[in-house]
Amino acid sequence: MTRWLTESEQRAWRRYLTMNAQLTARLARQLQTESGLSLPDFEVLVQLTDQPEPRMRIGELATALQWEKSRLSHHLARMQKRGLVCREDCPSDARGAFVVLTDQGRDAIENAAPGHVDTVRELVFDQLTPEQVEAWASITEQVLRSLQETAPATR
């Protein structure tokens, strides 16, 4: 039996969806305008720069981004043509490959990050009190834990 959302839950959910769509669009426009990077480019570059070595197995990157491998493969091909990443064979697995951040990719994210952070701060964090930021962090952590605990098994 479906447990329909209460009026309050429905209001919160619909506003979240609208906020997410508008925020994503604004962040995408800012990145494209100021740096020439798409939001997906930025997401890939963030994942790579967050690693101790700026490289990841393609499957691990797909999982981290929650993208299908085919989508990631096509996107990486476009990024590779622009010199942002390269692919390297995995010496221990002939079928595996690494996505590696290039110097040009590092320069691109280092140039894009300040404007992106300024926009995130302006659109989100400047609108919230420190208590609201803490509450939001707590809520997102709780939802993420639930998502991870109930994630379908992958092959």
C-alpha cells in the first residue's frame, strides 16, 4: 500500500526538485560561461583531483559519479580530445584502464574552482545561517546513508 506524501512532505519534495533543477542550471551556466567546462566535466575533474594520485579506474569513476559506463566512456572521449584527461592501460589487468588527469585538466579545474565556489556560496550558503548549514549537512548525510544501505548490488 502506497504511503502518499503529506501536504508538508509534498511541498518540501517539490521545492527540493525545483531548487535542484534551478541550482544545477545556474551552476552549469556559470561554469560554461566562465571556464568553458560543463558541469559533468567539472564533476569528473573533481573526482580525479580528490584522489591521492590523480587517476581512477573507469569503473570506480562511473560508480563515484553514478553514471552508466557507456555515458562515462563517451564523456571521457570528449574530455580526452580537449586534453583534460587521458587514458592509461592498467598494467595488472589487460582489460582495465585508468582515467588520468592531465596538466591541462588540472589547470582547467584550478581556474574554474574559484568562480564555482563563489557561485555556490552566493546561491546557497550566503542564504543560510550556520545552524541551517549544520542541519542541511546532517539531513544529507542521513539520506546518503540510507541510499548506500539500500543500494542494489552491482556486478
